Amino acid sequence: MLTIDEVKNISFRKANLGGYRPEDVENFIDEVVATLEQNKKDKVELVKKLDILAKRIEEYRKDEENVRGALINAQKVMDAAKKDADIKAEEIINNAKLQAQDIIVQANSSVVEQKNSYLKLQADAVVLREQLLEIYKNHIGLIEGLPSVDDMSNKKAELDKQFPTTENAAYNPVAQAEIKKTVDEVTKETAPQDKDVVDITSEFSTDAVQKAAEEAVSAAGAEAEDKE
């Protein structure tokens, strides 16, 4: 195949009469024709390739538009999802705050209720204490009204003095006669005739009464411990 430079620089041999040799000119023309035909074919191939490339470029452009549209749609979806997520997150946070506030309010209410219950128990205990103190005061007043060991001893001495017997007083016939007469009258009305009158004052000595009182106090203390 000829190049442009070869076509430009071609030279023909001259004939004897000063002209070009026909065979050289014909050969050159054949080569030029072959080159032009080849160029035509190459041009056609190039045009086909350009058409293919143009179609591909158009397809790429369409794909690019599709991709761009998909990206835009994806961005919109992402923005919408982010917006929804932000709204839901805000709702969750607000609900959590409300629930926490409710828990705090309920806890405070429970604390107040427990405090009030405790104070009510304390108030009931105070009332019970005052009632018990009043009862104990009344009991103490009643107890103080009961005779003591000293009162018993003094009363025994007084009775022994008013009503002496042969064991603790000198024998006085007149006094003994009066006492016997009085005793006989009393026992005649209150006791069977076949029973003797027994003087029980001798059993109530100061030591015996003191011992009985101590035993009563000890028994009361033991009973209180058992109840606790």
C-alpha cells in the first residue's frame, strides 16, 4: 500500500520519446486504487465502530441518567428514612422521659405513703402509750390504796391491842370474858357449833407477808418475760 509521502514523491521512468512508461503508470494507478478502496473499507469500518461507540455512549448516558435517578431516589429514601428515624428516636426519648417521670412520681408517692403509714403507727403508739400510762396510773392508785406490809404490821398490832389473846397479852378475866362472849356470839351466827374458832392472826406475821409479797412480784416478772 502507498503512503501519502510515496504518492507525493512518485517518479516515473521516461520513455525513449520523453514520456512515462505505461506499465509504471498503470501499476501506480492500481496501487492508488487499492489504497483508496482499502481506505473506503476502513472508513466504513470506522463509521460502524463510531456508530457502535455512539450507541454505547448513548446507553452509558441513559445508564448514567438511570444511575443518577437511582442515586437521587436513594438519597430521597435515605433522607426520608433519616427523618423518620429522627422522629421515632424523638418519640422514644419523649416516651422514656415520661415513663421515667412517672416512675419518679410513683416512687415519691410510695415514699410519702410509707412515711405517712410509719407516722400513723407512731401516732397510734403514742396514743397507746398515753392510754397505758393512764391505765397504769389508775392501777398504781388502786395499788397504793392497798395495805402495805407496814400497814399490815400496824393493823395487827392494833388488833392485838384491841383484842388481846393469852399468847400476846396478860390474862385479864374481865377482858377475856368480854372477848369470849363477843366471839361466841359471832361464831354462833357465822360458823357451825361443832367447829372451834381459830385465831389466824398469828399466821400473818410481818415476815410471812413480806415473803408472800416478794414471791408475788417474782411470779409477775416471770410471767411478763414469758409473754415477751
